[in-house]
Amino acid sequence: MSTPTRTPLIAGNWKMNGSLGDARTWAEAAAAAAAASANDVAVFPPAPWLMAVGGSLADAGGGVTLGGQACAWEAAGAFTGAVAASMLAEAGCRMVLCGHSERRHVFGERDADVAGGLARALEAGLEPILCVGETLEEREAGQTEAVILRQLDAGLACLRSAEDPLTIAYEPVWAIGTGKAATPVEAAAAHASLRARVAETDAERAARVRILYGGSANPDNMGGFLEVSDVDGLLIGGASLDPAKFAAMVGYTPAG
Ligand code: PGA
């Protein structure tokens, strides 16, 4: 369970989905849900919709953080199709996903590429959400901890000071978009390892860093994750495309 110093973050990653009209509708619904919730809320729309979604969120009274789904490991230049961290910042983003599973496994980003993007994000004043997670093959080979700590280390090496913002997302690759979420026990173990690794170099950061779970999270299973220690929020794909489901998740309050 999140502590008073770690307000849960409920984040919707829309991936490559939705028309501009859909994006505006989803943004308005997210803002309405956020206004009635004690949780922090963020949405990650497709890049072409960022400024319009930012406008919709502002019109709805704010309260939802705008984020980019990825940024380039270079600051600018001849990189056709890529989006610079500074562009995301100018478009109104305050966060960016770094090393989402689909960036790593569909688009081939390596740890060094993810680290470069994270470094550019920090330079641009964005809060990176460093995504880590093992494949099914890696899990079955007993490599889960080694893989996620290697991915974490590559990101931590880019931090310039204790003040640099950072959120971590544990997203087992086999759980993303499959309907087969990790169990809360599996998530708790991974989150504890990640937090312990952060503590090796910065105990204060370890106490405050939010570690989100992602992978087939939905309104029915989310409580199980948010009740266990070290899970400080959710990164939600599929369920974030359904405004009613996302609103239910944004409005989650722990039992008792
Ligand atoms: P999912 O996606 O909720 O559809 O599994 C999670 C993610 O990719 O962040």
C-alpha cells in the first residue's frame, strides 16, 4: 500500500489508439474522475493529440498530468518520426514513459537507448517513468530480478542529482495486453527488489519513489495490487480506453 508520502498515481497509456474526438472525450472523463479522487492521475495520449488533450484537460479544470509515451535519446536532429523530450515539454507534458515494453520489444530500444531518452527527459524538465519488466522466457528461466534490476540500473545511472524526479513502472511483458495480470504477490516481490536497489544509493529516494504496476490491470483486480506494500499506483493500457473503467480506477480508495 502506498504511504502518505507516496500518493498513488493512476496513469492511462492510450498507446496508438483513438481519434482526436476520442482523445478529447477520454480526457474530459479523466479530468472529471480526477476532480473527485484523492489519487494523482496522468494520461499518455498519442503524440499528435497532446496539445489538444492538454487543452481539454485545462478546460476541465486541470488535475490530470499530461505525458508523452516515449521520447528520443537524442535532443534534436535528423531522426525522422522521433519526438524530442523538449518538444513534449513545450507541448505541455510533465511526464514521459521511458522504455515501455513495446518500445523495447517492438521497436528494439536497448537499455542504452532507454537511458538516453531518460537523460533527455530530465534535461527537458520532464519526470521520466522508467518502465521495466521481464519476458515470459526470462521469468521461466528465473531471471526476473536480474532483468528488471539491470533495466533499473541503466536508468538510475542517468540521474544527475538526488532532486531529479523519477517514477518506476514494473510491467511484466507477458502481462501487458494479455488479460493475464501478475499476481499481487509477484508484483510485490518485484517492487520490493526495485525499491531495495534504489535504496542502495539513495535511501531517501527509495522512500519516496513511486513504483507503479502495469499489465492487464483493471477495475476488478486493481485493489489487490494497491493493497500490497510497495505498489504506488498503476500504469493502465487497455482499461484506460474505456472512460467508465478508467474513472472507476481513478476513483479507487483502499478498503477500510
Ligand atoms: P495493459 O497495458 O493494461 O493493456 O496490459 C499496460 C501497459 O502497456 O502500460
